[in-house]
Amino acid sequence: MSPWPEAEVQRLPLAAPLPDWVSRLDRTAFGSAWKAPANHEALWVVAPWAFARWARIPAAGEAELLRIAVSPEARGQGLGRRLLEACQRELAAEGLEHLYLEVRPSNAPAIQLYRTCGWTPCGRRTGYYPDGEDAVLYHFSGSA
């Protein structure tokens, strides 16, 4: 039996140090690691296999998914879905019901996850990524 079905989604406290495994997974998934979250950001984890990092804009009732990653050995087990849905619920409970993200159109697994979790495309940024690939914008409304 795999260890991840019992893994719990947890939100890290604001002042908590960034776990080393998050930095390692960040580098694996994105080629570089970001520093500890800023005061307006929140980090949810399924330790040590997945994380989601959000920018929160309470005055606007919005949040933006900055990064979400699942360790290669844990992919396909539903961790990304569990993590994303938990974040959506907790952000909505904070009054942040309009959620946004951007994704490469070539990232079919991520797009499938977002669509099955209720996200809808709402725009495109041409040549957004450093390699020239576009970004597709998605929106989720917890009030819908």
C-alpha cells in the first residue's frame, strides 16, 4: 500500500521555515526554488510529496495559485486533486472565492486537474514563459 492515501493536507503557519523538501521539489518541478512565502502568501503541503503556494488578496476576495507540485513518484495518486480542493475550500472559508492561475498549454496533466476541479479558462498571455510558450489563464469561483 502506498503511503500517500493517508497523507494529510496542512497549511504551514506564516512564520514557519520553508521545509527543505519543498525547496527540493520546487527545483525538481520548476528548475529553481523560491524563498519562504511572503506575508501575503500561503503554503499548503502534503508532506513530503506535494505543495501549493498561493498569493492572497483579501481586499479583492481573490487568490492566485503561484505554484503547485507533486513529487514524481507520487503522481497519479490523487494528491494534486486533494491538495487543490483543500486549498479551494480553505480560501473560500477566508472569503477568497475568486481564484486564478496560469498554466502552459503543453501541461496536459495540470490542465486536466484544473478542469476536473471546476476551473475554467478565462484568457491567454502570449509568449508569457521565458521559452516563448503562452500561458492559459484559469478562474475558479467558489461562489458559483
